[in-house]
Amino acid sequence: MGAYADFHRRSITDRDAFWTEEARRIDWHRPFDRVLDYSNPPFAKWFVGGQTNLCHNAIDRHLATRGEQPALVYISTETNTEKSYTYRELHTEVNRFAAIIAAQGVGRGDRVLLYMPMIPEAAFAMLACARLGAVHSVVFGGFASASCATRIDDARPKLLITADAGLRGGRAIHYKPLVDEAIRLAKYPPQKVLVVNRGIDKDFKPVPGRDLDYAELARQHATAQVPVTWLESSEPSYILYTSGTTGKPKGVQRDTGGYAVALASSMEHIYCGKPGETMFTTSDVGWVVGHSYIVYGPLIQGMTTILYEGLPTRPDAGIWWKIVADHKATVMFSSPTAIRVLKKQDPAYMAKYDLSSLRHLFLAGEPLDEPTHRWIHDALKVPVIDHYWQTETGWPILSLAPGIEPARVKYGSPGFPVYGYDLRLLRGPDGAEATDQEKGVLAIAPPLPPGCMTTVWGDDERFVKTYFSDFPGKLLYSTFDWGVRDQEGYTFILGRTDDVINVAGHRIGTREIEEAIQAHSNIAEVAVVGVADPLKGQMPLAFAVVKDASKIDTDASRAQQEKEIMAVVDSQLGAIARPSRVLFVTLLPKTRSGKLLRRSLQALAEGRDPGDLTTIEDPAALEQIRGALKS
Ligand code: ATP
Ligand code: MG
């Protein structure tokens, strides 16, 4: 048995000893009495009785040994700024921030909603909340007012923290008017709004008596010191809403101690980031990846973390590689969407930089197609590790763990069940386990490991109903993702359970069809959805973005290309999976986190209402889809 398989097995069969060891990676103000309280399934309480604090573990405990080391490096290609904060400076900033919000009456258990661009103050605010034991809820900056308002009403924050504006590709997005509107729409608006005025919005107008100016308060609290509030391990650290790709967002609630331990341990075993090194995660603080691996994870590990504000292609497609080279990043974390964007650019941009510091590139968030995986792997010449997780889990479910055993990457697979996860692959609702090579729904036998959501904010019943009711008679957490395992134990994700379509009695994952179509050399991106069909039940329909548009510029060449794509599907999956049509567009509808809005695509294809689109990246994509469907 391999070293990793052993490690994983121990995490399940010798759970208490395993996690006691991992828990030593963080500081405890008071040691825990019990590793796990699972007396009320599926609610798990990790490290019962222990007291700790995320901010202490991310900052204070490093001061003695690495006070002068950069903790946070802010790089903005939007404002052309680069600013580095040592651990000591970060400590000062966060204390100041904590004093400012404490003066507004924010304390233990109070919610604070953040609607922030990628600026250092976003991280300061999160860490300041953690210091005070307040529960932050970061809402992706730039979300529509209505999305922000529903999250306000769910979390009922005492304070909202925002900035005058965010920037994207040189274009300003004025946040304050969006916040004003959200507060107008909300039933439970916060009393105060703390604004970091960047001076971008020239028409910025504070609401008297409600809006507070950060710069002014920062002067008042310049040298403030705020003691850490020690929390019981299972007290909430934050709420974060899921992307909403498949419906109404759920308020994922995270604990404190379990989360800190999970992150600390993943930094070691999965990401292989060493104290003093640099981690570059290209996500946004509005997403779970930003929480875990821009802010808390790397700081808990004593690393330097990079907070990047800007696009991957501005000033040119070499910018991320320049950052890696300049800061000698050893760990990089990005998304398949971003890599596909870069893949369309000239590869010469990558060759320009010395990327030899990099040990691994991790990707997550959506399926990583094999051609993209190969491309980036060949270009970087370091292991590119696809790993799979959810907002709900806070850290990976499936991954390779190069810290335990060198990575043997298999294209198209996010690897093995991560330690702590008792992962099952279930054939059907009866809960029967799938054998190797048989498709099934990925489920986790509870208790969920440390770091995972502890409940849905304010709604324990919804937690159980949503996640633990997929397999009647069995208490199992459903990921709502569909997968298959090969003989070596590598798991492949086939798509979301609601993306599995039924073609004349055959169950086919739309992801599998997409993967097949990606093999065609002229395909940049593709989305496949199932459309109701009177004869066959459902039929796959493909929307494709081509690399070279000159190959589809006449009706004849377009038809030829469509035929070729269908032939690829026939040869890889069989004619049963062949799309009824391949429609060409130049843009696919995605969420701002880069996830395909399949549900909306399918609705449009069936002539229905596309649903809640407040999280869409570019509404123009919908017009294209409508146009293509008319043809
Ligand atoms: P909602 O749950 O509100 O519909 P969402 O599922 O898109 O939104 P996230 O938690 O951000 O919200 O995304 C998790 C999902 O993303 C997973 O369940 C899976 O479908 C997909 N995913 C994440 N990583 C991978 C990966 N490496 N390969 C394939 N799919 C992935
Ligand atoms: Mg989800």
C-alpha cells in the first residue's frame, strides 16, 4: 500500500490520534478536551473545549520569528501599485481595523458584511473580524444590489464594510451606489457602513450619520492594540454563500478551530508551502478559495501571500508569470477558466519569465479538461494538480497530496480522496456503492472532516435537508457531483448530478460530452446541455467557442465543422452521446467565479426563463445564446 493510502486510512480509522497530531500545527489558547463530539449527527463539533483564534494563528504567533518578513503583498495592475506588509505591519493594520469596528459595537458573534474589491483592507477587515470573534460574510464585490440585499437579510450584519469602487480592466465599478441600493432593498440593513475611499469615484457621497470614513477613523485609532478574543473551537468564524450556480445560494457556516487545523494541515500535505515562501492564489476574497488560500491558509503557515487586483491579461498575458518570477512563488493556485483564457494567448509570454521557483500549480473550481491540463503542464514543467472541492468543504475533497507522496498526475482526474474524507461513490438513491469504472454520486460519510461547513447559517434543518437527504435511509453528505473511479483509485468528476441527462434510457454526463468535444483541435470552449426531446427523453445540445473563427465563416464551413465535432463525439463516446446540434458562439454565460451557468443555458434552450442571473459575468453571452438558438 502506498504512503498516501496509508495516511488516508489512518485519518479515518484512527481519527482522534490523527487529528490530535494535526491540531498541533496551530496555537491553542486552551487545549481541547475531545477531538470530536458527534453526539448529534450530522452535526460535528471538532476540538471540543479548545480555545483559539484565526487572527492570532495567522499573525500574532509569527511576530517573534518572522515579524519583518512580508506577510501580504498587494499587487494591482489596475492602479499600478505594489505594496508589501510585513507580519508586524499587518499586525498593526489589523489591530487598527479591529479597533475601528469594535468602536462601532462589533464584537463576538456579530456579523459584518464585506463588499470589497481586492485591496489590502479587504484582508485587514476579515482578520479584524476574526480577531474580535465577529463573523464576517464576504459578498463578492460587484454583485448586483439584489444579490447583496438577500445576503444582508440572511446574515443581518451590524456593520457593512465597502469601498467607493472596484476596478476591472481599467473600468471603475462604483460600489457605494450598489451598496446604497442593497441597503434600500434589505429588510434588515446594517446601522453603519464603513467606506474605504480610494478616490476612484469622484462623485462619492457619504450618507450622513450612516457612512464612516475609514481613513479618518484609521488616524484616530492609529496605534490601537486590540486583544484577541479567544473562541471555543466550534464558534463560527464566517459565513460564505455558495456561487449559486444551481440555485439559491446557501450560507455556509464555518467553525474556528477545525478550519484552522484543516488549513494548516493542507498547507503542509497538499500545497507543500513552507514558512517564509510565497503563495500566489489568483482567486478573489469573495470566493472560498480566497478565504482559505489567499488569506487564512498561507498566513497560518507563515508564508507571504499575494493579493492581486487585476486581470490575467493586463497589461499582457505574462502578468501572472511575472508575479511568480518576481516573488519567487513556490505555490500557485488558479482556476481552469483562467488557464483557458491564457491558453488563447501567445505562449511566448510564459517563456519570458524564470518560473523555476514554482513547485506546483493547483487548479480548482470546475472541470479541467485534458487538453488544457496537458498544455499548462507542458508549459510549466511542474506538476499541475487538479483538485476538487466546494464552498461547503472549505478545503479539498479530492486531490493529490505531494507532501505525503510525490504527485503522479493523471490527466482529467483530481486524484484521491483527501485525508479526513470518508468518500463514497454511490450508484443510485438506494445507496449501493459503485464499483471501479462504474459511475456514481460522490458522497461523504459523516462526520465531515474539520474545516467543512458546520451548518447552514441560521437553518440547521436546511443543512440536513439539503445535503443529507439524497440517499433515503442513509445519512450521507451528497456533493451533487457525479464521478467515476479507476482501478488505481483516481476519481474523475463527470459533472453535477443535475447535469446528467437521459438519452433514450442512457445516462450520460454532459461533462463527458464536453470533454470529448474539447479533443477537437479548433475548440476553445464548449458547453453541453440536455434539452427535452419527445422521442428520446433528452438530447444533448452543444454551444461551442472556436479558436479559429475563419473555419466557420461560411455556412458550408460551419456545417463541416459541426459534422467534424459530431464525429469526434461518435468516436469517443458513441453515437448515443452525439449532440443534436453544435451551435457556435463567441461567449458562454458564466458566473463571475468562472462557472458555466448550465442551468440557464438549458432553460433558454427549452424556451424557459433563464432564472436568477445576478451573478452572471457578462449578460451579452445570453444574447448570443438566444441568437444561436433562433438560427
Ligand atoms: P451552488 O452550490 O450555489 O450551485 P457552486 O456549486 O458553483 O454553486 P462552489 O462551491 O463554488 O459553488 O463550487 C463547487 C462545485 O464546483 C463542485 O461541486 C463541482 O461541481 C465544481 N468543481 C470544483 N472543483 C472542481 C474540479 N476540480 N473538477 C470538476 N468540478 C469541480
Ligand atoms: Mg454547489
